Amino acid sequence: MQKANRLLLAAVALLGTSAVFAQSSVTLYGRVNTSVERQKTGDTSVTRMVNNSSRIGFRGVEDLGGGLKAGFVLESGFNSDDGAGSGWTHGDNKGGMTFARQSEVNLSGGFGMLRLGNFTPESYYASADYVSMHNHDTGTSSDAFYQDPVWFGRFNAPRGETALSTKNKLGYRTPSFGGFTVDAAVSMHEREATLAAAKYGYDLAANYNIGAVQLGAGYSRVDSNWQASLRGLYTLGQFTIGGYYQRNDEERAGTRNNYRLAAMYAIGASEIHANVGRAAKWSNIPDSAATQWTLGYNYNLSKRTKAYAFYTKVDNKAGASYMSGVAGDNFSSFAVGVRHNF
């Protein structure tokens, strides 16, 4: 009897050990991206060191069997120029070391993926981020014109403030159907006393990748404010060309069209980049058009590390303040930097 009990206990222990260690892993990842820049805003010039969305994160997955997997992502931003936590969340600096960049748990299988938590709208990844090839849409050369729909509500948010929430989100991603996937999400603004009038946000994205052709579309809405975008990217040998178009409709600012064209030529370890964006004027804001163009050079020291240089300039009309923060002031920057992924 004692021998049988010992065998039973050993079997239970073995099963428990197998469950704990079966097909599970946690990965540490991140990016350190820092540049030294000569910037000019209006008539004022300054030399500074700039953090370009540096980050650190943890990604985990566990195989639950039967094709079902559980996963999580915890990601925090930090300022690589001074070491402080940036608490980045879709363009907003909240301060401190937090997981505001991304904090989600998910379940995936043959049905697709169910996501819960805090994550960037997939409509953005399907359009603006996809064609920002030279520095991954970070820092002063990032896309100045792409805009999520703004919810003004009781907080009287200024024009141009990103308001489509990354928080309290329930999302779903379909399986890939021959390279075609769809993401859908709702941001559930919780009905606290101070948010009694808050509106839910909705986000939808589609991507189609087949060989050298990569297409995407995005749509998002907060209350009566919405944006829609289309994107295309094509690779032919050493050349990659792409672009996107966006339409915004805002309660206060009115309507606006925005587009960007981007190109890359890769030869050996070198990449030559060029892109130009144009934001037409908001229908309710006179002289609010602007143009941004960027020239860049990347040298890939390895698969993870690159040195780069770029020049970017934003030309604002009298009623536009993109990148400068002051209507009518232009912005430019010449930068050299290093980016390392791990």
C-alpha cells in the first residue's frame, strides 16, 4: 500500500511539473534609440539630445494544448537621454516608469486572438507606422500629420490632441486568410464620476500581405469624430515605395485630407530614405495646411544596431502649428543617432 501511495504521489508530482514547464516562455525585449539634433523652431535654434521612443518590455506565451495559447505583453517607455521613465502611451508622456505603452493579456488559437488591456490602435499600425521606415515613426522625424479621432467632451481638449484611448480595450484579431487579417477593438471608457460624459472609442484595421505587395486600411471613431485611412507598400528588388491617405472629420476642426509618400533604397548595409507628407487645411481653420519632408540615411552595423542621420522640416501655414506648437512657426531638425534593438 505504501509503495502504491508513493507511486501515486510521484505521478501527481510529475503531472504537475509537466504542466508548469510545458511550452511556456518569457522574452525580454526593447529598443534604445538616441540622437543628437540641431533643431529650429520659428527663429529659435537649439542643440539637444533626443530620446526616440526607447522602450523595454516583457512578452510571454504558454501553450495550453489543443492549439490554445495564453500570452501577455508588458511594455514601458523610458528616456534614453537621461534615464527617466517616460510612461509613454500613444504619444502622451505621463511620467514615471509604467507599463502605459502596452499591458495586455490574450488568448489565441484557431479562432484568432482575443486581447484585453491597453494597446495602441491597430488602425495606426496599418497606415502611418507602416510607411515610416527610416526611424519607425519616432522622434522629431515622426509623422507630424496622422491623427486619431479627437473626443472633446467635457475636457475641452485642444485641436490636434490624440484622444482615441489605448486603455480598457477589448480587441479581436482574425486568423490569417491567405495573408489577410482584420483587427477590431473597443475602448471602454469606464463610468467614473469624472468621466460621466466619456465616449467609447472604436477601432478597425485590415492588412493584406502577399509577397512584395502589402496593403492596409484603418477606421476609428470617438463620438461623432472619425478617421479613415488606406495604405500601400511595394518592394521591387532594392527599392521599396509606399504611402497612405487619411481623411479626418472632427466636430470642431471640420474635415481634412492628409497623405504621405515614402521610399527606400537599400544597398548592402546602407539605406537611403525619403518621404513627404501633406496635410490639407482643416475646413474650419483658415490657413491650416502644412508640408513635411524628410531625407535620411541608415547604416546597419548589424541586424539589431544601426547608425543614422536625417534632416526633417515642417512648413506650417499661418494657422498650422504641427511640431512647432505655435501657429505659423516652422520646425526643422538635423540629427545623427544610434538605435539598438534587443
